[in-house]
Amino acid sequence: MQALVRRLDGRYQACGHATRGYVRWKLRLDPVHAPIFAQARNKPLGHVLDLGCGLGQFGLALLELGLATGVTGFDWDEALIRQARLAATGLPAHFHTADLRLETLPPSQCTLILDLLYQLPLPDQEDLLRRAARVTADRLFLRALDPDRGWRSRVGRGAERLSRLARLYRPAEIAPTPLKQFEGWLDAEGFVCEVEPCWGVTPFPNVLLTARRQSP
């Protein structure tokens, strides 16, 4: 992991100290990386569609490790996308500014939706997840806040509200969806789902849902 952090840090060299520090922190401490990297080592991900990609560091990490063949990322934040494009120089990665509620999604073998859906109203969550599933040939990874994890869920909702107060451009509503609802939508699109905790040492209710397309 340290070698990966160094390589990614070099890619974000021109993006400033704050961005580089954030990328290093995410790679070292975010518990979502280990389970997805492990699955990708067992079976490479192919072309990855990253919805809500932010700075693009997850997709670039997959490329640096040889776990993906290409990345297409979308995010609404133009400033983040500019930095993602700069960091991706020389790699088969393409990043675009978009409102995902309106964007036509390209086909992929694997789709990432990490920490995104609960920022949308429920109808938009269902629409985006179903559209993403329809263009995904193999696997879809969804990280979400589980609203049914007791005290963890209360802590998670509180932390997200504080985050929105500090970053006024983000949506005001937080709408964590019961996991059974996600599983139902994905089942209807031909996927089988597994859920595992994804909170590491944090007090938050994050879980990782892995959806695999069923054979016809």
C-alpha cells in the first residue's frame, strides 16, 4: 500500500498540498479499498465506471495496481474533475463533469457507487442505481449508510449533517435507504447481492454491497 500511496501522491503533485493530503489519507485509512482490491485481485474488474468519482483516486489506484483496464468517472464538481484529469495523465482514465440524474451512462464491466446515493432523494436513488445496473456487465460495488445499525446510524446521520453545514454547496437532505430496498432493485435488474460491514475503526454505519450479475 505504501508504494501505491507514493505513486498516487506523485500523480497529484500539481494539485496542491490539501488535495495530496486527502488522497494519501483516503488510500491509507478508508476501509473500502481492501475488500474491493481483494476481489479485483481474484478477478480483475475490466473497465470501471465510477459514479461520484470526486478526485478520481480510487479508479487511478485500480489502474496503477493493474486491477482495471480503464476508468470512466463522473462527478458534478468541476474543480474535482479538473484535478482528476490532471492526475490521470498517461493512464486510460477519462473524467467528466455531469449531473448523474440526467447523464446517459456508458457500458462498463464494473461500476463503483461509493458514498453517493444517500445524498439524493429516494426516487433519484432508485433511478440512478437501476440505470447503473443496466449498463454493468459483471459487478457493481455500492457503499452506503445503513439506516438500521442502531447507534452507528445515528452517529452517521449526525456526521453527514455537520459535513453539510461545513460545505454549503452540498445537498441539505440525507436519505439513507434500507439495504433491502437496494437489494430488491438490484435483484430486479438481474444481480445477486452480498453485504459486509465497511466501517473499519470508525463509528459510522458504512456497509459495502457487492452485486454480481447472474448468469442467464
